[in-house]
Amino acid sequence: MRMQRIPRLRVVTLGCLVGLSPILFSQMAPMSPAAPMEAHKAAPVSTTLIVTIDGKAVTYTLADLQAMPQKTVTVKNGHTQAEETYTGVAVSDVLAKGGISMETLKRVYHSYIKAEGTDHYWVLYSASEIQSGLREGQAIVALTLDGKPLTTDGQFKIVETGEKRPARWVRNLTSLTVVTVE
Ligand SMILES: Nc1nc2c(c(=O)[nH]1)N[C@H]1C(S)=C(S)[C@@H](COP(=O)(O)O)O[C@H]1N2
Ligand SMILES: [Mo]
């Protein structure tokens, strides 16, 4: 039997279009404002913040943090491109209560902080980068967003103003654990 000859170029072109169609269609699909790019799973709302330094854990409540000096930062959320205004306590002020400050600079340079949420999502910050006496970027334990409590993002959320995307902004922040590398 004689096969009908289909020009090779056309087969290749058709194959490419079929292969690319999911990509082409996804590019064409309009972005719905109700469906964020990465909708996040709900996590238990954080109601306490446990700060551990030198193995000593201190538990802060919302009232404890509200009683400390408040800082306000306005940042662009790299995902939503929205300007967001957070108010809360400088992480450096929280650490200073446990003896890590500009007065113990060597300790600052040799330490890191594990910041964890109620869903066990965690990230690291270096103790130097959250030190307002050393860097432009500001890290705060945010208590409010645009003047309102964070609600589903917990009572606490760590926000750092130098981030190009909000991956280290741990929502429902529940612990800050400082580790000094020997
Ligand atoms: N507790 C907690 N915080 C988190 C995450 C998470 O999974 N759990 N994801 C991070 C990542 S990867 C991103 S991009 C942002 C997204 O935050 P949004 O969904 O509020 O925009 O939250 C960050 N903070
Ligand atoms: Mo992310």
C-alpha cells in the first residue's frame, strides 16, 4: 500500500502547535482578581509568639507586643504588586530583650533566626539583616495590615522590606528561635 506523503514541515508545525496549545491558552486566560496567583491554605491563627534565645523561651502575647514601640513600614508585595502598610515591633527590639543587640555585635554577626508559622512553614533570617542599626531593610513582627488586625494571617506576621517576593513573610508567625553558630 502506498502511503500518502504528508510534507514533513507541516507535521512538525502541527505538532508544535498542539504541544504549545496549553501554554498559549494559559497565556490568554484572563487573571481573575478573586483568584490570587498562589492562593494559600488556611493555617491555625497564631496567638502567641515564642522567642527563644540561649535556650530560654519567652512567650509574647498580642498585648505584650502592642505595649512595645511600634514601627510602620510601607512595602510593595512582590506577588500582588500592591502597596501594603504594616505596623508592628522591630524584630531587633524583640531580640534586644534577649540580649542580642548592637551592644553584642559579634553575637549578631554569628547568629541566625528561625521564623516559624503555625503550619510549620519556616524560613531563616540572619541576625545581621534584621538589625536596623546595620542595614536599610527593616524587619518587623507585624500586628496590623493597613490599620487592621491580620485576621487569617494570624496575630503576627514577619515582614522584611527588602524582599522582592513575600516568601519570607511568614504568616501566623508563632516562633522566633535564635541560633548562634560557634
Ligand atoms: N505560614 C506561612 N507563611 C507563608 C507561607 C506558608 O506556606 N505558610 N508561604 C510563603 C510564600 S512562599 C509566599 S509567596 C507568601 C504568599 O503570601 P500570600 O499568599 O499572603 O500572598 O507567603 C509566605 N508565607
Ligand atoms: Mo511563594
